[in-house]
Amino acid sequence: MVLVVEGAELVWTGQQELLGGGLVCEEGIVSQVVGAQTLANGDWSTLANGDSGQDLEKLDASGCVVVPGLVNAHHHLLQSAFRTAPHTRHVPMREWLAAMGELYSQAQVDPSLVAAAAAVAIAEGLLCGVTTVADHHLTWPAGADATEIADAAIATASDLGCRFVFVRGCSGGDPDEVAQSVEDLVSRHATHPMLQIAVGPAGVHSDGKEMFDALAEVAARHNLRRRTQANEQIDVEIAQERYGRRPLEVLEEWGWLAEDVTIAHLCEITPDEINRLARSGISATHAPGCDLPMGWGLTEVGLLLDEDIQVGLGTSGGGSNDAGHLLADARLAMQVSGLASRPLTSREVLTMTTAGSAAGLGRSELGHLESGAVADFCCYDISDVYDAGVADPLAGLLWANPGRKPRHVVVNGKVVVRDYELLTADPYRLAQELKTEIQKSN
């Protein structure tokens, strides 16, 4: 299958900006990126090997800026069932965790609720330009079948056509059982073409060294990425109470400051901690749409980037960030950056949202549109009044038009959103199915 994207105002590959032109994608891979001058000297049928006998599909990107698909490096999909819940806004994190725990208990989390919440969150992400999402799943009710819960989220992502990272997380529990759950997931899904498995304790506030050791061992055995969270309020408080040190010191002692580790949040980092992170080779995930409105702190992103630390972007979950709109959070990250460290440029933040997030997943084929990349991308229409007068269309993606959504979204060379419409499911039906699941527990 050959997909030709034509007529774009601008194509940003992540490394270069081409006025006019478009893309040629073959069997889910970007084979060519062409500018207006190339098109002036040839036609698409020649560029796309139109006589090869492959099916040819064209996608009209006239009036659009084409960018790599957004990579949401940190989400908690289940929380989309608990947005704006009572006692979960503007409260200390210790109180928030207790309130969320009560909600999970009342809802009786099972595979059907996990699937319904994941469907809503993933569909929302696709409609907002997210082509890859990492779900850090932390809720495993006593007696529940962990495999069934994980499979519910994985199957949902497959049905909707989203590239998926399932982070087998934990917040307490038996280390041997959690490690075996990871083994089972790897065995069941080893050949899944659109799935990546990772491991991720919630943080040193919830899990001890035995859990971190068990998951590090299974991750090394199967070459899995490791992910965790650090430096949010509760993490700092409990690390100090329990270990007499800050979370990053504990993680370093436990072998979790390393190149295969990505750490989310990293609020209020100190100069010493920045040096630790830079030496370790870890990557970071910024979640301003969660931490800023909740009052839990802010990552000093500019300082991290200045030390050549890879930084990605995530929305975190609906329990703290009621939206899964990653580009809106990228805009927020850019706007508040000067208050935290130094102002970030629009291109730095767009890179965080794409290649930066992909780097934290260890995925060099994601987050850019150079030849050989996977064909995941978005087409943002900039021809309406919302972008009128914008001098720099790439910067305008963030500065102008708050709440911007893409006209087209392509994942693995397949169009999943066309003219703002999700093609893989009916969003209204997904919303109703989640509503029904929620009502079952009331």
C-alpha cells in the first residue's frame, strides 16, 4: 500500500522544514519527503512508484502543516473514567491519592471498565494528534486477573489503530507476582507489531527496593524499558520520611538512574539532581497539564535540555489532567517555561512532543518523518482565521489556536482520522459505553 500526502503548506520532519510538497509512504514507512521544487520536476505517480502494482491512496493536505505524530509518553488511561471527580482538585497529593483509591474501589475496576476508559482516552488522543501513547497502568484490584486487565487495554488500542506502549506498573504488591505478570505479557504479545511492553513502579513512595530490583531483572532479561515517577509531593515526603533522602538519591542507589530509564514529573529538581540526571543518561517526561494546575510543582525543562537530557511530554491521567490533548499541554509547557527555568522555543517543545518522547521509549523510528521512519503523522490545517497573520506556521501550531486539532491523522501508513472524523470507531458510542460502565458501579 502506497500513501501519498500532497499539497502541504509545510512539512516538518523534525529535522528539516520543506515548503510545499508532501510525503510518500510505502507499507507503513516514510519512503520519501519531497518539497515543492521536487514536485515541479516530476509527478506523484513516478515518485510513488505508481507502476509497481501497489494500491495507491492520496491524502489532500492542502493548507496544512504536516508534522510527526505526537507521542504521549505518560498517560494513565483508566483515569479517563474519573475526570473532575469530587475531592480531586487543588488538594495535596497525599489527599488526591486517597481520593483516587476510593474511587477505584467503588468502581470495582475490571477488564470491561479498563477497556471502556482506554477506548475513550485513546480515541481522544487520536483526534488530538496522538499516534503513540504510553499507558502507565497502576491499578490492580486484589483477586483480579492482571493478564485480562492488561489485554483489555492492549486490544482496545489495536482496535482503534493507535501505536501503544503498555507500562506494567505497580503501586505496592508482591514483587514476584508483578515480575511474573510481565513475563506473561511478554510471552503473550511478543509478535504484536504495534505494541511495546515496559515496566514501571509508581515511585519510591509506593514500592520498595525489592520491587524495583524484580522489575529491573525482568526488564534486563527481555530488553524492556524501565519507567517510574519522581519528585512529586508525596514522593519527596515519603522518601524523606522512609529513607532520609530525596527520591532521586534513592533511585540512584537502587540502580534506577540509567540510560534505559525514563522518569516522569521531576518537579522542583535541585542543581545537584540535575547533575545526577545528566551523568546517568536517563530521559525525562514533562507533564505540565497535571502538575501545574494541581499545584504539585513544575519541571525546570530548560535546565534539563541544556544538559543534553532527553525530555518528552505526557498528559498524565484524567484524574489530574482532565484532558488528553497533548498539543495543548505542549502549548502550556512553552508558555510557562520562562517561569521555571528559561523560555522554550516552539521548536524545542514540538521536538519534546515527538522525538523527545520517542527517545524516552527507546524508539528511534518514531517522532520524525525522515526516510525510514514509521508513517505516523498529523496534518494541521492553518488556512482558517485562527492562523491568519501568523508569520511562522510551525511556531503558530503552539502559539495560535488553543485547542487545535488535526485535520488528518495517519498511523502506520493508515488514515485513522480524516477531515476531523475518527474512522476506527464512533466517539459518541465510546463515550456512552464508558458512561454505562461507570453507572454499573453506582
